[in-house]
Amino acid sequence: MVSCNPKTENQSSGNYKEEIRKTEHEFKTLAKESSIAEAFYRFADSSAVINRGHDSLISGRENIKRYYDRAVYRNASVDWEPDFIEVSGDGELGYSYGKYTWQISDSAGTINEYRGIYMTVWKKQRDGTWKYVWD
């Protein structure tokens, strides 16, 4: 049977992209309103890995939370915006990249700003939410 209105990959892909965009916004909002540690914990998949520094990989939600629970990040803020989002044809994985800005206060109260490019890999969860597996 041929449908007059077949669902195209672009239609579902667009919906998934919007879901990831919304997830990115919720992630960023939680980092601002609660804490960076809580946000990176709550939006992490159980197998998440983050790459920090030039050669440091931190694996697992608990370790990621511990990393961001350090004093330096308690006096910090982070902002980012995705410039591009793509999703696999089956809607199970996606990725986003864009620009970020960290503002970190040192012990003298001076605010240091760091800018860069981020890339995040997202995995659709069984409950339909998106969690990052790589950041």
C-alpha cells in the first residue's frame, strides 16, 4: 500500500534535531540555575565520557559530577549555543557543535573568560529523552 503522506527521513530528523536543541537549552539552563556539576551529571548517559584538558578523559556520570564539583567550577558560569545539529537516520544518535564561553573567577575575584568550540554526541534514551555520551 502506498501512502499519500509518507513520513520522510527529513521530517523525523527535523523533530529529533529540535529535541536535541531543546535538550541543549534545558542543560544550559540547569547549569545556570542549579550548578554546573548537577547539569553535567543529570544530562549524562550512564556511559558518558568527557574530554577535558588536552589528554584527560573522565568516564561515568559520578566521575563527571566529581570533576565539576571542584571549587573552581563553583565560581564559574558557562554558556553555549549549538550552531549545527545532526541526527542518524534511525533517530538513535545525534551530535551538535557550536561555541561556548566559560567565565571563571580566580581566588582574587578576577573573572577569566575562555571561549572555544564544543562537540557533543547525544544518545536517545529508552524514555525518549536525550543524554550525552561524549562531550
